[in-house]
Amino acid sequence: MESGPTPHLEGIRGDYAPTVLLPGDPKRARFIAENYLTNVKLVNSVRGAEGFTGEFDGAPISVQSVGMGIPSALIYYTELIRFFGVKKLIRVGSCGGLNESVRLGDLICASAAGTDSAAIGKLNDGLTLPSVADWKLLYSAVNVAENAGISMSVGPVFTSDLFYGPDPELFSKLTRHGILGVEMEIAGLYTISQAEGVQALALVTVSDDIIRQEIMSSADRESTFDEMIQVALGIV
């Protein structure tokens, strides 16, 4: 298993490029591969979590779906890093907007992620440590967005273990603390990347405007988010 396949990824070392885009939805992974990459090949289909490798402007790049929530996503992050030699992990996902400054469809670059996840505590040996983006990737994302004329907010998000949580005041608490959006994977990505010594960044598009009670359709979640993908590929 040192060079693949693993229990969740059927390829071998070399099947994945050093940089991988990481959506949760396998349909979004396929959409990115088919619409943005060339010379594409399917490298994983285990449990329906499709992964592809291709090229963008001559540079090798992969895209791998990771499911929902930290426990699912951590499996893929860890295996990609340890067994397939991936060095840069860029999440391309969705979030709920929690700030007046972000609207439905807006792009957020997550500088850091707070969390209520017990898994993060275990990864950090019980310590309360910051989950932060790689500075070089964040700086690159800001430059790419500015040069392309893409509006992008940069700031902290919150990663929750529960989609249907018991605290009805959670969102208002997060808004008071300046959190831009809520989602379910970023703290896991940043924590494992710091622990493994690789680079990570998360870009998320607001698919649910919690402040204004507006929701993007599931079809749009699968096939839109063009500006987010442009920035992610521009980093490469």
C-alpha cells in the first residue's frame, strides 16, 4: 500500500498529479475534468468517489471527490498525501454564507477554519491549534483573482461536524465572531496538511445565503462555480 492502491483509491503512485483539486461531489469532479482539463483519464471509481488526472495549460493536475464531512474527507486527504505523493491540495467546495458582505454565488478564500470537530482535537494531540491555509497558495489565489477581475473575499470559516446541529444559535454566534461561512471539511484539510508538511488551500462558493435565506439549486452546485475553478487552476 506504500505506493497504492489503498482501500479507497485504486490507482498507483504516479496516477495522481502533485496538485489535486478536491470537491466533495463526484459529479463536480467529473464536471471539472471534462470541462477544464485535457488528456483526462479516470484514476479512481471506488465507492463512486471519482478521481481524474489530466492537464491544464500543459501542467498535470488531478481532481478527486472526497465526500462530505471531516471523517470522510480525511481518508482521501491522508491517502493522497502519504501513498500518492500529492504536495498541493486545493479544496473547491460550497458553504453557507454567514456575513452581510457575502451573497449567494460569491467566492470565499478560507484563510483559517475554526471547528467543533472531535477529530481535529485528536489529530492535534488534544491541543487547541489553529487550522490555517498555506500562505503561498493563499497569496497566489489573491493575485490570480485580482488579475482575472474576480471578486473574492478572504477570511475565516467554520467547519462543523453536524449539518443538522442542536444549537439554533450557532449561526448567529459565528456571525458575531466575524466568520464568513460554514462548511464541513476545511479544518480537516488544513490540519492534516500542516501535520504532513504539504500545502493546502480552500476555495468555497456561497451556495446557501443563511443571512438572506437564499439557496442555490443542486444542479447549479454540480455544474457552476466557474470563477472558483478559474482561481484554483490559476494557482497551478
